Amino acid sequence: MRPFTKQQRRSKAWDEFSSFLFVVPYLVFFIAFALVPLVLCLTLAFCQWDGANEIEWIGLQNFKLLFGALGTGQIAMEFWQSVLHTLLFVAIETPLLIVLPFLVALLIHKCRRAGKFFMGAFYFPSILSVATVCIIWYFMFDTNAGILNNLFKSNIPWLTQQPYAWISLFILSSWWGIGGNMVLYLAGLSNVPKECLEAAALDGAGPWQSLVHITLPSMRYTMIYVLMMTTLSSFNVFGQPEILTAGGPDSSTTVAMMEIYNTAFGGSRFGRACAMSVLLALIMVAFTITSYKLQTKGENL
Amino acid sequence: MRKKCLSLCLSAAMLLPCIAFSACNPGGDPNISETGEVTLRFWNGFTGMDGDSMDAIVADFNEEYAGEIKVETDKMDWDTLFTKLTTTKSNLSTAPHVVAMSNQRLAGIVDQDLLMAIDDLPEYLGVTQSDYISSAWNAGVIGGTRYSFPLDIHPTAMFYNKDLISEEELPSTWEEFVEICVEKTNTETGVYGFAVPSMYSITKDIFASILLQNGGALFDAENNAVYNSDQGDAALEFLSDLVYTYKVSPENVGAGGDYTLFMAGRSVFYFDGPWLLNTFDLIKNGDTSHIGVAPMPGATGENGISFSGSHQLTLMKNTVTSERVKEACYTFIQYIQTHSLEWAYAGQVPAYLPTLESEEYQQIEALQPFTQTALNAQLGQSDYKYFYEGYNYMGVAVSNAISGKYSAAEALDRAVRSFSNWIIDNEY
């Protein structure tokens, strides 16, 4: 084989360099807005910092405080309670946001004619901001002058007593979240091989059998993606309880993100807030890995 | 060759944002030159209709001092303001010089070493304590040093629906208040005396006022939370009795639920601050409105007390670094003070007494109930850095008692215990 000429070598080097240039903008933003904050957060978790003055290295103190090994345990209790509330939200909201959009997508996929209208109708809430959604539902849920209680002639304390406050948050979050996942499912449904469905129909499979044995397995990867994304976004729940219930009644809907936010920005304890974020992130990672393992069990990926 | 040109162009296009990105960061301290116009950045959280009045004052100031001083206003909600304020040390090019803030947040910001001592400001303005509502004046002094200057006081007053109650029937004590509420409550028509919100909001301010009127205190001289005293228990029991014993309020009124019912003509009274005067259009068209306003019961008269907040003006230590800038800030504050009538039209009670005594001010009828209340205002411990947190724990207790979760005494005891533990933890 002939060795490369000088010109060919230069052109190859340029090609490599220019392809690198294409990723530079992404890299810059990734480093500036993801990597640097991540490293900063990990470092600050071992520091004390009020946002204005010198950063002081305090070792494991933040973590000891959060595990109740220091102090009275009040802050530890408030933090873990908020984590529990987040876990409750994840445990109920994630399945809702996985099953409901699938059913909706299935219906829309089946009825072609009205499908477009319903697709728009169900997708519409997802383009609204969390503040807008909360204000809309606030007028629906108000106990004494709200639309829901007026409509059903009921007297349900939607936002001021448990378990209704949680139920309100689930209703709102589901209404808001169905559209996004529905679109992903619709894309997945249109990729289910038609020949398999036809073959199954010829073999006498009913709709239920086709769904269980063909549609669902074909949509495995869409499902995994939706599961992961929904779980992670459920962990990050913040706006809904912050605006709709302000964490009440009696802090029962104060979720972890609210506790972290208040510690950092209300209380100016950035180090402790970072330690809280690290702990929450660890829980999220554990959750994600477990659910991924369970989903892909027995497969070589 | 063509391909090469194309890749070169694309690479250049991709690099552009990076270059632009790096060019956006001027960095460094924006030292204001020794001569020429001084530009001041003024941050406040007046995002409602009051913000328009403040903007008008600033615009007039800029016109009058054109070529000498220019004030640039940055409005944001209060939470954002305090969030951004803590990080201003590292970015002086956008940091403010003058900041308006609530007296309740003052001590926390002083604790972060962000504010400049302004002991010589009263002398510069040629004013003394006797020119100001004393509670607002004193709120700016922390540990013997003045860090802020009073702008206004915003007490809670009682709005009422003129279709449901006449002026003669208005209560001036809480006993009369209960009586008239019982009389006006009609479950058939769905009209209540006063919808007590069980979520935080205004209820904790009403609770604090009744507690102070009962002779109690929120914090003692050593800054220990003492709102679980007998006076506190009685105040909170009174509020929860409105819901469960006298039944003049529906149960489970959420945050804002009181406003919704009042606007729907389903409650006689509604409590809120003076900023609502413009929302209800009471300053200009008070006579024709079906909504009236009166002082909170127990807030006026010789022994009247109301728990209130006060907006204060502060100077930031890191940006006000030269005498010239400081003088510009002082000139600006002086201008706001002498033009505080404009601020009154925004629906605020200026803390400057000559304004309150002026004929024009006294013609603003809707503000007078607030003014009477403001003169008897108590502002809580503005010099205690955990006041805001302690007040919030108290808010949870008030909410828990009104929603029926705990008895008044138990709710308050729990709040004091949690808050005391939280302080110990927070010091780590």
C-alpha cells in the first residue's frame, strides 16, 4: 500500500479537526451548564457557603446533619420527609403517566378520523407552563367557590386536607403530562410492524392477544424510554406543589426539590442544599438503574 | 474544493456562538468614572400596580437629574430578588446600588454582610426620628447601626362589601366583629362573615396582630420564639372558633379562597394590605365602589396595635464604593422621600410624616384606615436574622389550627419546638 502523500495527510487532519469543530458549541454549553455545575455541586456539598461570603470546607458535616448525626435532627427529619413525599409522588404519578398516555395513544391510533382532534386536545396541556396549569386547576379545585365542587355539588377540601391535596396534584400532573408521553407512544405505535399484526389476525388472534403479544413487545424501547424520562421528571416535581398547595397542608406536600430550593435560596445555605441534591441524585440513579435492569432483564444490550 | 469551502463555512458558523458567548462577558468592577453621569441600579419587588408609581417617580427623577444621575430600575418578584442579591458579590457589573426590601428580610441580608452602614443619611436628608413613623424608623437600626431607611408601612386592614354591611355597623373590636359576623352569616344564601384562609397568607398577620393586641409577643428580648404563650393560644383559638364554633367562615378556605368568596359577594369582610386599593379602584373611585375599607378591629385607638411590614431602602456595600456614588444614592433617596405622595397613590402608606400630614394625602380617603393602623404598627424583631423563618413556622401553626389538624395550643407548641430545633441545626 502506498503511503499517504503530504496533501492527503493534511486533508485527513483537517477533516478530523473540522469534525471536532462541529461538536465544539455543544461541548462549550455542556461544560458550562452541565459539567461545571455538577462538579461545583459535588464540591459545595462538603462546604458551607451563604452565596455571598467565603466558601468554607467543612468535610462531611452537611451529610452528618442530613442523617441526623449532628444537631437535633429537625433538619434531617424535614429533609427525609420531603424525600418521602417525592417518592410517594413518583410511585403513583409515574405509573399513571405510563399507562394513561398509552391507553389514549392506542385509542387515537385506532380511530383515525377523530384521532387528529383528540391528539390536539390531549397534547394541548403539555404546551402550557406549570404556572398556567396550576392557576387553571386552582379555580377548579377551590373548596367553596371552585368549579369542581359546584359541578358535583360536593364539598371536597381539594387543596386543604389530605388525601385530597395529593389527589389534586395527581390529577393536575396527569392532565398536564399525558400529552408528552402520548406523542412518544403514537410514534412507537406507528412503528409496530403491520405484517406481524396481519399475520396474527390471520392466525385468529383477537385484539387483546395482538396487543399483548405483538404491539407491546414491539414498543419495548419506547416504553423503557418513557419510563425513564417520566420517573426522572417525577423526581423533579416542584412547580405543582409549590404553586397549588404551597407544600401544605402541614408540609405534607413539601417535596424534596422544594426543600432544596428553600434551603439554597430562602435560607442561603448553598452547601447544605448541594448535599441534599447529591443525596436525591443518588436515589434517582439507584431507581433508574434498577428499573432499567428490570426492563431489560434477560436481554443482551 | 467545494466541499472544503462548505466545511470551512460551517465550522465558522459553528464557532460564531462561542466567540459571541465569550464577548458577552465584560467582567470586572464597573468603576464609575470620576466625572460625567452616575448610573445607579435600583432593584425592587414592586411588580404590581405599585411598581408603575415607583417607575413614574424614577422617570421624574431621571428627568430632573439628567446628565448627573441616571437610575435604572430592575423589578422582579421578592423571592427572585433575594436569591439574586446573595450572589451579587461575584458579579458587580450588574449588582444593584439601591435595593428596596421588607424589614423582615433585613437582618438576614445584614448577616450576609451585603449592606452598607448609612448612619449619616438622616443628617444628609435633614430629618430626625420625629419626621417618621417611629416603628419604620427604628426598623432600619440593627445593633446600633443604621442599614436601611424607611419608605412605607403596609398594615393589614379590613375590606368590606357595602352591599352586605353599612358603615354604621362596622366593628372596631374583635368582640363586635364576631357579633356582626354571626348576624350576617346566612347558610341559605351562602354568605359568610369572614372566610378564614387555612393556608398561610394573611391569616398569620391577623394572628400576629391579635396576639400583640392581647399583650403577647412573637419573640422575647433574647429572640426566643414565644408565640405559644397564653395570649398566643387565645388569639389562635379565637381564629379557629370563627370557623368551628361561631361558624362565620366556611371550613377549608385555601390560599386565595377568601378573596374568591369576597369577590363573589359571599363574605362580608376580607383582610389584606393597602396594595389592593388600586385593584379595587378605591383611591380614585372609592365613593362609587361597592367595596369599602376600615381599620382592622383593635388596631386603632389608644391601645390599638397592628402587626405590619415596612418597605425599606438599602445601599449595597460592594457597589457603593465611592463618595460620589454614595451621594447620588442619597440624592435619589431624598427625592423618593420628598415625592412620597406619588407613592401613596400607589396604595402605600409613606413612613414620612410630613407627607401623611399634607392636605393632598388626607384627601385620599381610602388610605386613611391604613394610615391610622400604620401609626400603631408593630413590625416585629427586624434585627433578628431568623425572624422570617420563625414567622414562617408560626404560619404553619396557624394553618394547622385553622384547618383543624391540631388544637391552637398544640399547633403553636409544635411550631416553637420545631423552630428552636431548626435554629440549632442551621448553625452547623
